[in-house]
Amino acid sequence: MIVRNKAFAALALTSLLGIAACGDTKESTENEAASTPAATTEGAAAGGEMKEGLKIAFLPKQINNPYFTISDKGGEDAVTAFKGEFKRVGPSDTAASSQVSYINTLTTQKQDAIVISANDANAVVPALQKAKAAGIKVVTYDSDTAPEGRDLFINQAAAEDLGRSQVQLLAKQIGQEGGEIAILSATPNATNQNTWIGFMEDELKKPEYSKFKLVKTAYGNDDDQKSFEETQGLLQAYPDLKGIISPTTVGIAAAARYLQGSDSKGKVKLTGLGTPNQLRDFVKDGTIEGFELWDPGKLGYLAAYAAGALASGTITGAEGEKFTAGDLGEREVGAKGEVLLGPPTVFDEANIDDFDF
Ligand code: RAM
């Protein structure tokens, strides 16, 4: 596998240099399409042996959410690179137990690892525990379960920083006069959004936000239409609303669309977590000033390598263990079975055209 990683790194470097790759053209095309990371020699050098032919199944919150299309393409690129079998299944809605039947089917199919972004921290745990009892490794990415449901959680960014920074972004956009603000979240039970919102609420307790008032947290359930209607509802219920934080790519895109067609465009500030490709036009026409996100493709890529390392037996999920995540290099398991991707990027008019995901 070390040899394979070197070949992968060399192909990525070749495409970076703009030289047509020869040999395995399928792989190089996938590398380019996924906005996976730049090549490093470090990635090729470190880590243990990866078994070939591992069956790795991705189970996103929602199969039809563009964010997960990107993250899971990163996962597919990784699985292809370490010669595994990639599979992707999942529900189209974000209901708490909508993923349970998929977990059961993947268990029956004897996958080597399930990589899941959980819609609910607890509803999926019994099914995941059955999978684990059958020898399947479980990795959560993006949205965690209770710790007993998984071996590792691949966290996109430090939750505290993500929560606090979204408040900081909005406060800067609104200015010193402050005013009423609202949150437009995903589902009421989403582990990732709820963790970030907890830190937002804590950040708002600081004296510098004394003129800001969080009037409501609304839930669009990561459904475009419901998120759009919830935005409309917020503006009707709170005519003096000064800003909205939407820590979901589905919510922020729907809120931006609503604001764009309303009198509140540019007046009611909107920030949160979104993909540059979904929000580019809204930044260019002044509906949104700035927002943030990690690279979802890299998150899926890292999660796939973690799943592969667990299924190969090179790691068990214990704190301090290290594994090679392809072009992301060597990664370490932190406390509570967490592996961190890294800090997010803030996007605005100045840099949004530098990103394509
Ligand atoms: C949505 C999902 C996902 C979250 C992003 C920011 O796509 O809720 O879980 O991480 O937004």
C-alpha cells in the first residue's frame, strides 16, 4: 500500500503541474474532480499497511444534499486510491431513524466499514452496535453519534471555533448597533448543528454582544423548501431582525434565495456554513458578505482512510494512534476517538472565486 500511495501522490502532483497524466487515467480524473488535497511526500511515507479490497460504505445524512455529494466523492477517491470497494447509500430525508434500515442492510452485506454522518446521535446506535458486533468498523464523519455507536469520529473542525466564529462573522457584518438575530438550523436533533449552536449561545453571553438578542432558533430540517419558508417566517415574526446565522449548507442557500428576492436583501445579514459554489452568486450580488466551511471533499477523504486503517487493523481507535490518510499525510487519533480535519475557510467576495466545491 505504501507503493500505491506513492503512485497516487505522483499522479496528483502530475496533475498539479498541468502535465497530462499517463497510465491510470481514471484515477487521475477522479483526483482532479474531487478537490482532494495537494500531494505531499509525507502522505506517501508514513503509516501501516492497508488491506486491498476493503468494502467501505458511505451513509450520509441525505443522499441528495450537494454537500454530501462532495464529501462522499472525496471518500470514493480515497477508497479507489487504496484499492477498496466504495459504496454509497442513504435516505433523502433527515428523520432521526431514516438511516437505520440502511445500516441493517450494510451489516447483512458484510461491509468492512460503515462511514456515517448521523441524523440522530442515539437512534442509529443499536443498529451500529449490531454492525460492530458483526466485525464491521464504524466511522462517523460530519455529525457524530453517541461514542458507543462508533469507533472514530472524523470532525471537520473544532466545534467551539466553528460556533463562536459564526457569531463573530455576523456581529461584524451587523456592526456595533447590534439588534435581533436568529438561527436557521437543520433538524432539532442534529448533533453537529446543536453542538455549534451551544457555542454560539455561549459566545453571545460575552459583554461585546450585549446589544444583540437571539430571538429564535428555527429548523428547516435540511429541506430546501422548509428552510425557505422558515426564513420567511422569521422575517415576518421579527420585522426588526438584523441577521441570521444558518449553520447548514441547505439552510443558508435557501435563506439566501429568500433574502435575494425580498426587500431585506443586503439589510438583513446572513452568514453561516455554506459551499462556495452554492453561494457564489449571492456573494456577488450583495445578499451575503461572508460565510465559512471546511472542504467537504477532504472530510470524506480523511474518513475513508480512517475506516480503511481500522478495517486493516493498523489502528483500533485509541488516542495517540497514527495512520496515513493518503495525500493528507499522517493523522493522529485524539481524545474521545476524534480525528480533526482542520480549520475552516472564511469565504467572501475577495476569495470566493478561488474555490470550486
Ligand atoms: C448540511 C448538513 C451537514 C453540515 C453542513 C454544514 O449540509 O447539515 O451535516 O455539516 O450542512
